[in-house]
Amino acid sequence: MPNTTTVQATEAGQPTDRPVIPGYKLLRRIGQGSYGEVWLAQDNAGVYRAVKVVYRRTFEHDRPFEREFSGIQRFMPISRTHSSQVAVLEVGRNPQAGYFYYVMELADDEVTGPDIHPDSYVPKTLRSELKRRGRLSYRECIEIGLALTTALEHLHKHGLIHRDIKPSNIIFVHGVPKLADIGLVTDVAATISYVGTEGFLPPEGPVSPLADIYSLGKVLYEMATGRDRLDFPELPTLPGNVAEKDHLLELNLVFLKACQNDPRKRYRSAHEMHADLALLQSGKSLRQARALERRLNVLARAALAAVLLGGLAFGLYAWRERQQLEQSRREAELEAQAKQLARREAARTLGRLVASHLAYGSNLLSQGDAPRALLWFAEAAREDYPTNFPLHRARFMPLLRRCPKLVGLLAHQGPVHALAFSADGHWLATGSADGTAQLWKGLTGEPAGPSLVHSAAVLCVALSPEARRLAVGCADGAVRLWNPLTGEPQLNPLWHPGPVRRLHFSKDGQWLLSVADEPQARLWSANTGRLRQTMPHDAPVLDAAFSPDGRWVATASLDGTAQLCSLDGAGQSPLRLQHGSPVLQVAFSPDSRRVLTLSSNTARLWQVVSAQPTQWTIDHAGALLHAAFSPDGFWIASLGQDKLVQFWDSRTGQRQARQIELAAPAHTLKFSPDGRHLLVAGPELAQVWSTTEPHPATPPLRHAAHLHLACFSPDGARVATAGADGLVRLVEWSTGLVIESAPEPQATAQPALLHTQTQPGARQLTPTDLTQLAQLLTAHRIEASAAAGVPLPAPEQLAAWQTLRTKWPEAFVPTQPQHWHLRQAELCAQAHLDFAELFHVDRLLAAGGDAAWARRRAELVARLTSTPAPPPQPPANKLRIPPRPSSVGPELIDLGPFYNGSLTETWLPSATVQSGNDLAELPASVQRFNGVLFDARGVIQLSSAALENLGAAWPREINAIPINRKCARLHFLHGAAWDAPFGTEIGGYRVHYADGQTQEIKLVFGKNVRQWWTPPQGAPLTLEAAVAWQGANAASRAVGMAIRLYQMAWKNRRPDVEIRSLDFYSAMAQPAPFLLAITAEAPPASEAGPSAESKSPPGTSARRP
């Protein structure tokens, strides 16, 4: 990329079409060049940053533009691991507007330093300092030179060159000099265009790291002399101070060597240049060192001449011997000094290298990528001194527990395109482009049958429900059925005119559904191979599925339609579901009553029997890629090209506030069998996410090449991923990897023996083991030429797998399914996730669970299927609401007229709890919680979709609750009746101001409210609300649960305007919100003097009772 203008503040007017940078407000354009511009920006937290925008229109071709974008992406992680590299904090792109951008640290202000004033900001650069001061002191030249040589060494180590080092591209951030204007940074091996700035470029151009050394030499020349680089090598006349002259002559040796026109005569590396500057910083003379080198060379030549003339006179012999002895002594001293200096410098270099690796790993760890962090931590341990290994091991081992346990590594000779578990999870079938299919044990990944060889690439596989037949679809259009355990073919091939893409067995295993590259789907008898029927379309079929009850088949086609075909009777016409674009996917709800169809821009839900659509659709900002029902059928998760996963209520179509923002593109998603987790997979990685918490449940799961497929095992304990590297990885995603190692041996006088002196038979962990573990978990290894690592070939992965399993076999043993289900059932019970708990209880019973589990199952079924009688809505005068104390001030809002439930009565009975589910133990009337007074005498209960389906008569909203006050904050005491996924919007408050404006306060589950029943210990708290009160009631105490109420404070942005009233409304999601009290905190200007306690702003005398 050609040179850009220096980043300097300008007073020019701002363009009307300023770029849009998400999360940043662009304040002023402070620099502009031929290919882009630099802006002073402020992020959402108020921190000032520099944003560089590079436009495609300024390039003649796409290739250099894309190369610059790729280069800055690669430089970003490198920039954060050295103190003298300007840190790139974020890289983004706007393809529609034709530019990319990157966000950087902001340079200090030329006058005010780190204190930034946007209107007058001018960046502090080395050029501005030289312009202001003329030249810098000897000490400053040395310090800046040392910082920049280490920065260059760091850049060159990662295979990059800067190409445009000059004073205007050296900035100061909090006083630290840093290399900036990284737009020209490129790979050493990249095709080099002639860029840079005249006078700072060497004669050969910016083609190698030695060119950066030349440029840095010219920068040092300008710093020390105050002259232009074009005057080099002339030195200024310095009157007076002899020390200054000596210092300049010392530095001149550095300039001269760095700026040699012949690259072979320059410093060979930035490290070598750093060593000379370090020598000067220590107070030594570089001139004396160079002179000593020259004298030694002369002495060596003289010694050689003396040897040749030794026979001329015996008298010269003694002189020569004395000279040689003296020379040897001096050489020995110099050699000892050089070795000592080299050792010290090597230690410093090693320390910087290890620190760089640790910093890079820590950065990855902060991003949630523990396996890749281990890769860098292992590299640091390998590079460091053996005596430091216990420290590295202590850092490494706890992080292994964050990495899913690898229990199987399954190998093919080509990319794996097909993956399917049996219904019971005991078997796993795979298919590869190498033309083979294979059956494996689903728990351990061990082969369970012979390799099944085909004449073309295997594209899809399906196991019958009893796992006795394996259907294999190939690229040659053939479907073959096998006995996967014996390798015997079952039927003649079932032929199609094109590659077979999908295969599904019916629930009873009698029928086989196939989709190939043709405008129809086919239904075959799995017993005879007879074609029962076809389901024709006007264009190729893309997807097909059986309904869970086995009564329907749905197909999706490129012709813009989906079809529903009944299997109950022959001759029935299919039901056509019309769309405006190709239909990519069909999916039945778990109860088989609805079908979800997904086209490129929307997804829609249809009633199966009537083929009538719902009145709502699912859409994203970009194209839709995949969607899935939760196992209970209540939720739909959708995945879009916008890299967002969104959740929708399948009964109401309401989009939930909870969403997952992905860091990498994805193409499929799948719910876990119990519905608590979601597996999202794309070409780069797969990852398991929680559906109830705002964070992933696993670090990224990667392959050495593109990841093709990912799925949960039927019990939900394992995840299988298949990739283009020919491997299938089987991991226990919720179980960390635990390595039991022998104790560290005592250090001996011989560090090399530190890792070998162990007890006989002990399995000592070594740096090589750490490296192999990290490489196995990430499928990558570290190489100097690739900071992000390079893929680890499949044979090396398999070799590491075999080595580590041999050394620590117990670390890779699968967890017994009963233990897994027991632990998950306990977690589900604690979180009140009845459907998920029922799934695990059923599995425990199937494995021989006792009568206690049978009783628990009966309780769960009753709770999930019961239809409790709706609670009566008694008149207000019959509710047991205590009177409001006369001493209570108006800031404690009177909710008495709106209460529809009593604290001492069960207002939400169910099939399992008919009485005692109340708040009788909550102290009634005025109480102080977290320093705020509340008047809580009853409950305002709102409805939800679940309550209305059961016939309950609670209101959807309560309107016009009087406030009639100016306030700084509103404090709410509230809760929710039931659980929901994290981020679900369950209702809210609507504030009405006296001037007619309104303000919404949303209630988001997990953010500012949760369900009131909770485990006494360890339950997750909310992000923006506090626990006001924890107690219990008779019903909760009987099952070991507690009761919590939550306290939320809302800051009023308009404290000078009176709030007339407030509405409380339900979003009709699963939780039913309820409210007990509201307190209005007066703004500071209206605070009264010290009168009655009720007249003080809530919380000003915050004392807990």
C-alpha cells in the first residue's frame, strides 16, 4: 500500500458521508492520505481511540485491498503482545460501503499528553517532538532506540516487516514510544511494491527486515543530530560540551552501521542493533569496543607475520612468544566478556520470547479459547529454562479442566462427510470421501465393524432404529444397505440419477427416505428395497424429514415450495406450502403437529393437518441458514448469516431478548436432547452454548481443516465433530481433561536432569507432553512463520493421541452414562428445569434406577401435564391486605388498590403444591432492603401464556399506577413465578411523564429478575438486580428450596420532569412476573431536611435491619 499522509489534526470541515463504525462515535478526522483516513473516535465507555478507514475505491484492484485487510487481521493479535507496538483493538469491514477499518490506541496529545480534548487534539509523534525541540538528548535517543529495536525484533520474529519507519510514524502512548501507521506492515514473503518514504528507504527498497533497520538508523540520526535524513552522514557542529560531542560520536557508529548501502554490512538483526545500544546505555564506549576489535585484528596479522619471520633471529622468538602470550590473555578476556554479555542478552531475549508467548496465550484465554491458550503456554514452557517448568505446569494443568475430554479420535483416509448416532447412542456411523463407511462404538470411538468399501465418495449415512442396518448414500447415486457389524450387504443398490444427499429411516425402521440431486424425494421399503412412492417437485429437492410420529414426510425444494405427504393412506395428494424463494430446510415439532420451513430470508411455522401458516415469521438481518425446535417444542432457535442465534417462542412468535453472538460463521445448530444447550457449528469451529446463561458452555472445538458436521449423542453427554482432515473427534463436552502427574522432582545441581530424576514407574509430565496435549486439543501447532499456528496433519494427531493414551489411559476414559445423567438430573432439579430433568430421570430408569427415581418421574410428569384450576380472583376488599401505615411517606408508592394476591395465601397453586406456597414469612408493610425502604403488603400477579392456556384469570397488565413525583430513581421489589432461558423478555414497566412522554423499563429474565424458587446455595444471581430477601415457605422447605425476591433500581434520565403514572405489563412468556412494592427516590435538588425517616431519599441512610 503506498505511503499515506502523516496522522495530524486538521481543522477541515467534516465530510457529510462519514463512515459508520459500530460501537464508536467518530468525532473528527485527524489525518488523511491517498488510501484512507484516520478519525478521532470515542467508544461507548467514553474512551478515545484512533480509527483508520481504508477505502476500496482508492485501489485499482481488489487484490492489494484484500491483502491489506488480511495483513491487518494478522497483525492485530501480534500488536497486543509488545509494549512498543501500537495495539490494534478491533478490525471490521463494511462491504456495502466499500471500506475496512481498524481501531487503535490513541496517541497522547502534543500538549496535554493522555488528557484528550477532542476539539484541539494533535497527536504526539516523534516528528512533532523534533519539530518542537530540534533534537533529543543522548539518553532519550538510547531509550527510544532500545524500545523500537525490541518492537522491530518482535515484528520480524512473526514474519512481518514495517516498510515505513519514520519519525511521524512513531507515536507516544502514555509516554511510551510505539511503532504506528501499521497499514504498510506485510509478510516478509509477500510481493513487495515500492512503498515508504524517500530518505528513509535503503537503495534496495523495503524488501527485507534489513530495510527496517536502515530506516530506524535514519530515525536515530534525525533524533540525535536534529538534521534531515537527507543530510546523512554529516554531523552537526556542537560547540562547548565535550560530553555531548563524545555521545554523538558514539551514536554515529550505530547510524553508520545501520545505514550502510550494502545490506551485508548492516546489523544482521534488530537484536544486534539493540545490543550495541544496550552497551551504550550501560556506560560503555562503543568506539573503544570497535577500536579493540581492530587492534585484535592487527595483532592477529602481526602474529601471523611473526610466525613467517620466526627463523630470521632467535632474539625475535622470545619477543614473539611474549606478544602471543599477551594476545592470548587479552583474547581470553574479551571472549569471556563477550560470552557473559551474550548470556545476559540471551536470557533477556528468552525472557521476552517467553513473555510474548504467555501474553498471547492470556489474550486467547480472555476470549474463552482455553485450548489455543494452552498451545502458547506449552510453547512458553518448551522455550523456557527447565527450572521454570513447575511454574508453567501449575499454569497449564488447571486450564486442562476447561477443555472437553477427548474420548475418541476416529480416522478415515479422506474428508468425512457423514455422521450419525444410533437411537440409543451405542453406535456411531461415519462416511468419507475415500469411499468407506464405518461403524464405531458410540461411547469410546473404537471400531465396531469392518470398513464398508464403496465405489464413490460417501455423502450421507443413516442407522435404523435398532442399528442392525446401515444405509449409505454415495456420489454415484447408489444407496446401499449393510449389516454394519458383519459387513454383509442387505439389498441390491437403490439407484438415483445423481449424488445422494440425505437419508432417513422411519421411526419403526420400515421405510427409508432418500434425497438426491433430482426434483423428487423417494420413499423405499427398507426390508425389500421396493420404491413405495416419490414426492415430486419442479426443481431439485434440498431437504426431507419424517415426522417424529412417523405419519408424515415433509420435503423442501429449490422450486420455492415445501410439501407435506401423509403416510397413513395411499393416493392422498401432498399439501403444498408456498414460499417466495427456495426452501432450504424442513423440521417437525417434537409433537408432530407443526412443521417449520426455512427459506433464504424467512422461516415459517405451519399446522401439519391443515397446512395453514401462523401469522408470524422468523427473520434475521441477513439470510437465514438453519433453525431447530427445542425438545419440548416451546422454543425455536434460528441461525442467520449475521452470525446471530436468536430464540423465538413457538406458540406466540415472540422474539426473545436473549441471543448468541458468534465470533465465526456457522451453518448448523442443534439442541441438546434435554434442551439446556445448543450446539452451533461452522466451517471454522463448533461450540456448545447454554440456553439459560449468557456464555458458551465449551471453548471452541476445532479441526485441522474445515469442520463439516457436528452433533450431540442421544444422551447429550458427547459431541461428535467431523472434518476435512479425515478425522472424527468424540468429546465429552461437559467433562474437563484431568491428567494425574507424579510430583515434581527436586531441582539438582544439573538443571538438565530436572525432568529425568523421578521415581521408578512414575509418569512425570514433561514439556513435550504439554506440547502434545495442546496440539491434540487444538489440531494445530506453533510455527514461527504463522502466529496463529498451522494445522497438525492427521497422522501426527493420531500419533499424539496414541502416545498420550498410553501414558495416561485413565485421563481419556469416558464417563459412565449413569454418572452423567445423575449429575445432570441434580443440576436440572436445582434450576427447576422439569422437562430437562425428566429426560435424565428416564435415562436413569432405563439403566435400572430404583423406586425413588420412579417416584420422581411421576412427580415431574404430574407437574408438566397437570392443568390446575385457575385461582379465583377475589374482590379487593376480601384479600388479606394489611392497612398502609399512616406514617409512610408518598415516596413509598401505595399499591394497595392494585394488589390481587395476599402475602399469606397461596395465589399460584399447582397440581403438586396446593397450599403453603406464599410469602407469609416476608415481614409485612415497611421494611428496608439493601438500604431502601419498601411498603410491601401484597402481590400484583400478572398472567403469562402458560397461565392463560390453563385458564387462569390473572390480568395481562395493570395500568395507571399513580406516582405523581419527580424522582432520581425508581426501586422495584419483584420476582417471577417460573423459569425461562436467560435473556427472555417477560414483561416490564411503562413510565408516563407529565409532559406526555413515555419510557419503557424491560424485565429480562436473568438480567433484572429471576424465578422466586431457588436452591439455597449456589443459584445464579441477576446481572442488574440484587437479592432483596431470601426465605422460604412450607412448600419450598419441603423440597429443600428457598424463596427469593429481587430488587431493581432504575435510573431516571429525566429527574426534572414529574412522573404521573406507571403501567406494569406481562410479555406473556413462560414466567409470570409479579410486583410487591415501588419506591420513588427523590432527586438531590428536592431532598428535604432531617425530618421523618420516610421523608428521606431511599438509601441515604442505608442500614440493614
